[in-house]
Amino acid sequence: MEIATHSKLTAQHIEAFKKIAGDTYVVIDEESLKHYSHDETETLNFLPEVVIRPRTASEISSILRICNRDRIPVTPRGGGTGLSGGALPHLGGVLLSLERMNSILEIDERNMQVTTEPGVITEILQDAVKGKGLFYPPDPSSRGSCFIGGNIAANAGGPKAVKYGVVKDYVLNLEVVLPTGEIIWTGANVLKNSTGYNLTQLIVGSEGTLGIVTRIVLRLIPLPKYDLLMLVPFASLEKASEAVSAIFRAGFTPSCLELVEIDALKITSKMVGSSVIPINDDIEAHLLIEVDGNNMDVLMNEMEQIAALMSKYEGGEISFADDAQQKAELWKLRRRTAEAVKLAGYTIEEDVVVPRAELPALIRGVKELGRQHDFHAVCYGHAGDGNLHIRIKKDGTANSLGDPAMTKNLRSLFELVKNLGGTISGEHGIGLVQKGYMDIVFSKTQLQLMRDIKRIFDPNNVLNAGKIFDI
């Protein structure tokens, strides 16, 4: 397999970048480089040679033209919350941070659309459209710090994906700077578009390997008036996962359906100092179930029926969130789970996804692999759409990248997932740390097609090179 060669930066390059973006926004001091040397992937660190913080698509175009001409690797970066190494500058070169491109450009209430730059924090965008009675559902756990551009790069999801879908379901059009410096729009600001190949959806989820998104048009929906939240404990992790599929088979579609294993809950409750959920050694897992809509009577009836159904799967005493404060407290525990378990030593995270009905088999398999390979795993995540986050702790092993034993363990895990009809990433992407496992879920022909697409967009392999696969 050919791997394109790259060049080192020179002082002349640095001066050229300063003329484009301004002296203040081109940094090479060690402290700044260290800040951008990591994201939330394991404990990995790679120093870039320079960090550039451009403000416009035109500046990015000029920077990429230089890098493409001289074959200097460029790593685009959003909020730095990624979990697959997509923003790690492992080849050095230029780290291109989009943090200054942080304006919401227009909220079009008539057409229920929003146009935004990529450096806007997801929660800020959600709050802005909420003030107009509109709703942008994708809500990753890191929504308070992740950027909308990074969400597009990874095709992020979050708890509400089970009812409302993921980022790709809301992107209408993108302004993109190609690796060669050209600036294009990928589609049109319309709800239906059958005009040629769908370049918009090709860019979504491409992890910054095909182009840099500089402007985004998203569709919005009306904001639901009400939501109800309940917490259901289970003495068996397997019964909790069986109950997930049963809810949908009974005809219900919750707006969120999250599973949290008790070990993860204990760690998170201690970190945030919360006692909102009683810790009971007889409980192995909880389901967090939310419904939303515009008719409170309908929602109450749904919750009553779901609660009755949970008793058939040995669900324990159900807690209903009585007010907004209790809801916020429960969601804080769920959203901070990843942070808490990572600090507790569970540094390796996978976000596998299987058909909902296969969740019990997946959880059984994960626990058995832990026993076989001497690692401990905690499970939590978006059970409603079969997307389980698996955090792994193994003494003496902080990272999976470059560790032969952990690589073997993860191959076993991903083969289990494949055999259950699933795939190796539901929302975090492939990035750097999962690219060695792509052969498990794709044939040589499929991978070659992807490499060919990459070569068409990026013939000199400068943009986020070495992510997803090598070329």
C-alpha cells in the first residue's frame, strides 16, 4: 500500500501563514502546542509543529494551497472532544483549529433552518434555536464543549438519536474548502435533493479527511412542549438490555433510552457528588427513559405503559423525575459518565453498535472477553439504538494504540460485534485508533473504493492523513 510522503515545515512556511491569518493566530510556542496535542482519546499526545487559528474560508483556502503544494500534513480540529483520535496531529505539521469560526450566521424561522460556522458549540446552537421555538436534536454528551463542525466530521449522535436521528439527518448543505484550496458548496438549502451524487452526505462523517467544513446549513424541527423522564433499576444487566428491545416492540419510541451499568454509575456519582440515584449492590444497571411531545396526557399514558412493561423484565422500583432540577441532575450523571470512568482508569473506549435485540448477547460477550483477557469493562450508552459505549481498564495499559495485547483483545471484541450484525463505531468515528480494524467490517473492494475517493479529493494526502485508513 502506498503511503504518501510529507514534508517538514520551514521558517518560510511560518511567515507565509502569519501573512494569511495574522501573527497572533499562528503559534509555535511549546505550551500552545501541548494544548493542541491531544483530544479525549485515551491518553495519547502528539505535538503539531504549528497551530493556526484562521477566521475565514478564504484564509483556510490559502493555507491549504501552501500545504498541498509542499505536502505538509494538516490536522483540522474542532472542540477537541473526540474519542477516536481524529484531531490528533500524529504526523506533526499544521494543526488547523476552527475555534474562531464561531458565529451563528442566520436562524431562518420561516424555513426552519440555521446557518452556522463550524466553531459554534453545539449547546449554544441548540439554545439559540430553542429561543425561537425550534429544535436541533443531535446532542452528544459533550454538547457543552464540542463544536458543531466536529459533530459533522464524526456524524455524531447522542441520546436523542433513538427518536430523532443523527447529525446526517439534519445537514442540508455545506461550504467546504478542499485540500487543494478550492471552495465549494455541496448541495442546496432544500429538504429534497436528487440532483447528482450526494456530496453533502459524503462529507458528513468523513472525519476531516476530504475537506474542511466552513459553513453549515441545518434543518430544524418544532420544539416539543413537554418531556417526562424515569429511571428504572434492574438486578440483571442482561434483563435491562432485554427490556430495551421490548419497549420498541410494544410500539413506543422514547426520545431517549440510555443504559448505565452500576459500576459506571458509582464512579460518576462519586465524582460529581450526587446521591440522586441510590446505589444498591443488588442492582446491576439502570435504564434512563425519556418521552417527549406536545400532549401531556399522551406522554403520561406512555410512561405508565412502559413502566408496566418493565416489571415483566424484573425492573425494580421506578423513579420519576418530578421537576426540571431532578431531570437535570439525572442527565448530568449520564453525560459525565465518560469523563468520570476515564479518570478512574478506564481510558480505552469503544462505541460499538449492534441491532437492538442483540444487546444482551453483546453485553454477555463483553464480560466474557474481559474474563478471558484479564481486563475490566463498564458499559453504558445509547441502548435505544444499540450503540453501547464500552470503557476498558487493564493494569499497565493506558492506550490501545501500539499495544499488541490490547489490539488482539479489541479484534476479538469487534469480531463479536460483526458476528452480531453490528459495526465498530456508532458515532465516534474511526480516526487513528480504530483504523487497524476496518478489515473486520469491510472487504478489500470496499476499502479500495474509500481510498479512491480520498485520492480524488486529496491527491497529495495532506488533509488528516493516516486517519480512517492509510493510502
